[in-house]
Amino acid sequence: MNQTEKFWGLIILIIVILGYVIPYTFLSDVTKWYGSFLIWSILALITIVANYFLTTDWSDEE
């Protein structure tokens, strides 16, 4: 595992943690379900982009 893979893995781990922390702390007073859904949708898109950058170089390694 090289430095780039560790970096993107750490980014994904931080995104997963934020997916729990933000809705249950900062958005706990929001009574509508779409407050958390918006955060989870944004974090999911960021995770997809991070996974793209993480797996881009995998085909070059042999």
C-alpha cells in the first residue's frame, strides 16, 4: 500500500465518521429527515470521487 492509497483510505474513513457525527450532533435539532439525507448524499458523492481516485492506478500495477 503506497502513500496515495493510505491518503484516500484515510479520507474515506473520515467521511464515514462524519456520516455519523454530523447528523447526530449538529443536525440533531432538525426534525425533518431530509437534513440528514442531504448530508449523507453529499458524503456519498465525495466517497465515490475518492474511490475513483483510489482505484485509478490499480490497473497499472502488475
